[in-house]
Amino acid sequence: MSVLERLDKIHLWHPFTQMKEWEEEEPLIIERGEGSYLIDIHGRRYLDGNSSLWVNLHGHRNKALDRALEEQLGKIAHSTLLGLGNVPSIELARMLVEIAPEGLRRVFYSDNGSTAVEIALKMSFQYWRQTEKRCRRKLFISFSGAYHGDTVGAMSVGDIDIFVGRYSPLLFRTLKAPYPYCYRCPLEMSYPYCGLACLHVLEDILRKEHSRVVACIIEPSVQGACGMIVSPPGFLKGVREITEKYGIPLIADEVATGFGRTGYMFACEEEGVVPDIMCLAKGITGGYLPLAVTLAKEEIYRAFLGRYDEFKALFHGHTYTGNPLACRVAIENLRIFKREKVLERLKPKIRLLSELLEGFRGLRYVGDVRYKGLMAGIELVEDRDTKKPFPPSKRVAYRVCMDARKKGLITRPLGDTIVIMPPLSIKKRELKRMIGILYELISGL
Ligand code: PMP
């Protein structure tokens, strides 16, 4: 074992990781990156199958992004947004507003997806407090299987038991509507015969509770962490129509789906949905630096205006809010989208991925195959007829991912769902190789 491997085991505490297991295994330590590849300290190359946790868009060591960062370093690395402006944060805000769904004109910066969500929750809560007399609203509506991050507010609107269950005494109460995980329908119905019955449940909740509801938060189009659950056509639009009918702000958490991941710049675009608040992070810097944004409609922003001593301001902010390096690289990310026609050039790759994935459907342990854009999941089950999952102790998808490493592919499962989320810049032959490795391993189970 190298010195680095030993020191990692002695000093690090890795996120979402059973460290006992980590201490017993050989750690993989990345030293460099190049295009779609990660390169470890021994010089071994791996395809980056989950875009370094869903963030990398244009490849590692992208020349334009590297150059943008270097250029900004020649000016300033950081200055605060508390009481000061900085050049890249203003330019980026303008660019984001131009591409965001219409009406989202205010940009509030933070540095990760969880805080972008936390801010959306506080923003919507305070909005009502400052616009409604005798406001009783304190309930958020979120969806079954939701994941919005790991901070306390984000966990409160989350619904993945192993992540949030043990913290439940700390969390605030939310109302849960069913998300259309059609392979395992929470209403035990079948799409399309159900007529999107999950929307009726949402409407029932709002009919009864709307005067106590602050906002509804959703992962539009795809629930990522729950296992790449793709919602059927009409669902997101339906959620927007119902929330609009009852005057409830809709928060679109596009942390995972934003920036081309689903084939659209933002997933909301596909059904022409305009949320009241939108959370962005992950791909915003092309996977280079931590940065997040909570975009809000002007109407929400205006509710925070007043005399200083009315204390209506949004008392929230982080030390690195609007960091110039991160904003500058995010600007370059957006320029690449334009200059290189990224969304247009994605189309054949999306088609190829879907064709390749369809080939998994007949395999013995493949229960479901779900994909949208370059965001996909293969759910493994013990019994396809009954959809019975494998016992968690078997860690089937995890073992597939560990074996994939030996063949030069890195990805990480979500439960027994294998995630496929390559950089948008992946080449077709790399995509074929990636899926080929998984096919070989899954068909050999
Ligand atoms: N929202 C969604 C939809 C996510 O997928 C994630 C991260 N996977 C988050 C929020 C939290 O983002 P972060 O890890 O940057 O805090």
C-alpha cells in the first residue's frame, strides 16, 4: 500500500461511506483527469461513468475552463458579496437569467445543492410571512423518494429513509405526495391506465391544506438519488398546474437535472414549466468548483424590500457566496454550451445511449431500465416477475461497480440501481465501451 493510501485510511472520513469497509479495502485515489477519464496515482485510467458525482460536463482538463480559471486567478480569487459586488457574479447572473425559464430574474448565490435548496425553503417561508396577514403557513409539500440534500431543511423535504430516517426527530413536518416511480407505483397502479392518479393525490392534499402550505418542491423530470426515476409525460406540467391553481410556489430542484443533463438546458423546459424558484448547482461550473444558485421570480424578491429596521431582508449568506473563481468558470461553462452547440451535439449520443440501454431489458436480473438524456439507471432485482429486490447485504450493484473498476470504468450505485451519467462531452466510442463493460458484468451475474 502506498503512503497516500495509508494516510487516507488513517485520516479521512469519506461521505456516504461505511468506513469499516473502506479501511479493509484498497482505496482508489485519483490524481489526474483527461477528457472522459480519471487517472489514479498508479497511472491507471478509468472512464468517469458518473461525471465525478454528476458534475462534469465538458471533460476533465477542459482547455477553455482551465484558461478561464487561470485568467480569473490573475485578477482575484475571492471577494465577498456581503455589501460588495464582484465582476464575474454579475456577468454570470445576467447569463443565467437569459437562459432560465422566463420570469426567474433574481440570482442568489451559495455553494452546493443542499444550500441552494435550504435557501429556497427559507425564501419561500419568509415570502409568505411578509405578504400574508396572520400567515399560518409552515408546511412544505415534497414527493415520495425525494432527495434534496443533507442539511436539516433539505433532509426535511427528503424521503429516502436510510439518509433521513434517524434524524427524523430533528426534522420539520412535510406533506408527501406520490412521485410516479412507475416500476414500483406508490399507488399500486399502472401507467398509462392510471391517468396519472398521483396528480389527484397532490390535488387532494392541496385542496385540504393549501392555506397552510408554503411551497411544493420537486426534482423535475428525474428523481436522481432515488434511483434515476423518470417521471412520465405530463406529470411535471400537472404539478405546475395544480400548484398554480392553489397559488402555491413551485420550487424546481434542478441541482442534478440542470445544464443539459436531460437533453434540455433545464428539465423544466421539456414541458414548458416555469417554477417560482429554481435551485442549481453541480454542473453549473462544468464540474470545476463548488457553486450554487437559487433563482427566484421578481415577485418573491419584492416581498423582501422595505426599510432596514423592518428587518425584511433575507438574512442568509455564506462566506464564499458568489466566489469569483467559481462564477468565472461557470460563465465559461455557459459559453461552451453556446460556442460548441452542446445541446444539439448531445442528441445522437442520447439516442445511442437509449439504444444501448434497451439491450439490457431482457437480462435475468434487470428489473427496470430508466433514462433521460445522459442520465440513466439500471435497477437490478432478484426476481423480475415479482420485482423482489436483492437483500441489501448482497450489495449486488455495488459489486458490479467494483468489478467495473477492474475493467476501467468508475461509477457508483444507488441502492441496487447502477448509475450511468457520463460527461456530456463523452465520445460515442467511449459511451459504447462504458455500456459494454456494464453489459458484460450484468449479463454475467
Ligand atoms: N438536490 C438534488 C436533486 C441532488 O441530486 C443533490 C445531490 N445529489 C442535492 C440537491 C444536493 O447537492 P449537494 O450534494 O451539492 O449538496
